[in-house]
Amino acid sequence: MKFAQVKAFPENFLWGASTSAYQVEGGWDADGKGLSIMDKGNHSTKNSDFKVASDHYHRYKEDVALLAEMGLKAYRFSLAWTRILPDGRGAVNQKGIEFYSNLINELLTYNIEPIVTMYHFDLPYALHQEGGWANRATIDAFVDYARVLFTHFGDRVKYWLTINEQNIMILHGAALGLFSEQGKKELYQQNHHMLVAQAKVMELCHTMCSQAKIGPAPNISSVYPAACKPEDYMAAQNWSAIRNWLYLDAAVFGRYNSLVWSYFTEKGYTPAILEGDMEILENAKPDFIAFNYYATATVAGSKNSTVSDRKADQQVAKDEEGVYYTEANPYVSKTEFGWSIDPAGFRNTLRELQDRYRLPLLVTENGLGAYDKLEPGDVVNDEYRIEFLRQHIEQARLAITDGVNLIGYCPWSAIDLVSTHSGVSKRYGFIYVNRDEFDLKDLRRIKKKSFYWYQKLIANHGTDLSGR
Ligand code: BGP
């Protein structure tokens, strides 16, 4: 739809940026921190030194000062479960509480709203050894962990995110390095346990922190039919239900998506649901939906023999016989890493979410991974990132004009960090961190061109996207 008048961003719009604990903090075993599955991993970043990551654990003051200089209104970060409960449950590590308490206070000093993810891929290894999410006891461990968080930080944190990208952990766990060798039936059982845990934690948040808001944080994207064939459209509905709606229908409506349930039944994936579970799901009410958006997907209803199987990662799906077949989208470009670049798809995704759930929406990740170059004189000319973000912000504004209740935008990532897949060299940040895969150099912080661009954009509240 074309509008003669484009609406402005809402007054209290949360202009932010994101990170996650295991990717940015380092200090992997500092001050009593326990080990997570990411420390033990299986995970591709073992090809680089992620024990130090961006050393944010030791440099958070300098980092927060830079975020403040950029003008951020919000900072979305995750807490390392194992910094707080080294064994996943039981004894609380006071040093961990202290670190996050200091970080939150530092942000508040600059009037930066903390948006806190409780769990971002880094399950405590001790819980993994007891079966991880396959074990129902992990539900209680998560609820107990949440209680500790609400007790210590609930007075200052107003925005909580439960689980980052639960859908990607289930669908592409191996790509994330999550020890996901299990079959789909077991994965969907784990998924059910996460859904119950999330619901319990949302309720607990409302009981313990009456001022706070809480929501899920999956990765959501529109799915296109490869052609206007009815069977392709149906395949797009299939993949969208399996990839997107399963997770949000459960979080928002407290029920399983009916199409996905039929798919489970057909495939033999139905999870065991104990008495009371569905009631727990129904009673929990998120205050908003946070979601990560990188790329749209395109699928067909039958296999196109000219499309060879793509290498799957968290944004590129594998075919599923008789359900959907992935196709290339000739109408969008791609990043160096093969992810589609689809700013209009961002608007489509926002519109779908608005229409389906009618809840405030918060974008918690969106960004461009690239091989940035540090040039002489400490310059990083990341024009391509500026262009990517500019186009997405423009579409966000159009989505607001469409009637979407968008409350914030937190691109990935605030500062360079270790990529889930591709080590340090795939960079996303507004701030360059001077290190290579194994050579930690001096880890100094350098403001990229995109830093200054975003700074200006925030200052003019997104009215002028050129960054002038
Ligand atoms: C999302 C994760 C982030 C981040 C991002 C970019 O799936 O929530 O943690 O890693 O993807 O992915 P990558 O680092 O693989 O490029």
C-alpha cells in the first residue's frame, strides 16, 4: 500500500541494539561462572577464541558509555544462566548477580532501558548432562532461575524476554551447535517443555514484578510461495506454521497451531502433554512479542529439480518431503553469507504479526553480517550495513503507517561479537572490536561509520534516514 502521509515513529520508541552473553562477554569461567553448552560446544565458534569474545565482561563500562554516545534508548542483552546459577540450579553465584546488577545500573545512569533476555542458547552444561530440555525437570530449573532474576533485577528491568529463538533451536539446533542430534519427536518434546517453562515464567513475572512486561523472542519471517500455484501457497502456509506460528500461537493463545498438530500426528511427532500443561499455556499472557528478523524464506509444493539442496543454516531451511521445498527468490539480493536481503519482507512480517496477534511488537534482532575492514586511521567504512539498516528502518516506518504497533527496534549487534556460525570475521556491530579469530590484539573499540549514522538517526527520531 502506498501512503501519501507516512507516520512518525512513536514518541517513546525504543531505539536500541542487541547482543547475547556468550557472544560478547568472554570471562567464560570468571568469578565462579559455570560452563554452558556453548562453552563446551560443539559449536562452530570453537574455530575462534570465544572464551574472551569481545571481553565485554571486563569492559562493560567503556561499552555502555559508547552505547550512550550513540544515543541508544534501549540495550537488549542476555544473562548467562551459568553466571548466576553455575550448575543451572541451586546455589546462586553472588558475583554473577553483581555483574549484571552493575551493568543494569550503568545503563540506567545513561537512561538506557535494559531489555533482558533470560536465555539465549547457552543452557547450563550441568542441565544438559541431565537431559537438557528433554528432561521435564529443566522446566523447574528455568522457573527457579527466573525467580532469582526477578528477585534481584525486577526492580529495575521493565522488559523481559523469555527464550531467544526457541524455533531456531528446535529447527536448526545443530547449526547453532546445540548438541541437537535427536530425532524430531524428541525435539518437539523439548519444545513442549520450553513452552511450558516459558508460560510459567511469564506468569511468575506478572506476579513478582507488576510493573514489568514480558514476551517471547522467536525468529519470525514471512514465507513466500515460489509461484502463484495453489500448491506453492499451501507449502508456504505449511512452513510458516511450522517455523513461525507453532511458537507464537502457543505463547500468545496458549494452544498448539492446528495445522502443525496435524503434521505432528501424521509424522509421529506429537509430544507427551501432561495434565495441566495446556492450562499453564492458556493462563500465561505475554505483554508483547519480541522477534528477530533477518531474511524471508521462499518455498514450493514440489521439488524443482534444478534447485540443488542448499546448505542449511539457521536462515536456510532444508526441504521436507511432501511438506515444503525451499526455493531461491529471484526478487531479492543476498548477503555474502547467502541470507536473503528483504526489507519489504520485514514490513510483510510485521503486518502478519500485527494482524495475527494484536500485541505490541519489539524487534530484537535485524542486521547484516559482513567482513568489515579496519582501514588506516581507525576507519571502518560499512556503507553496506548503513544501507541495509536504512532500508529496514524505512520499511518499519511504513509498517507503522500500516497500523503495526511497533514499540522498538534493536538491530544486531550493538558491538562486534562472535558470530554463532562464522567466528569473529562475520561482523555485525556498530562498534568494531580489534581482534581476529585467535589473535586477540588489543580488543580496542572503534566506532564504525554506521555508529555515526545510527547516532544521527536516533537523534532525529528516524525522520531523516540519510544520517545527515
Ligand atoms: C540469531 C541469533 C544471534 C546471532 C544471529 C546472527 O539467530 O539469535 O545470536 O548469532 O542469529 O547469526 P550468525 O552469527 O550465525 O550470523
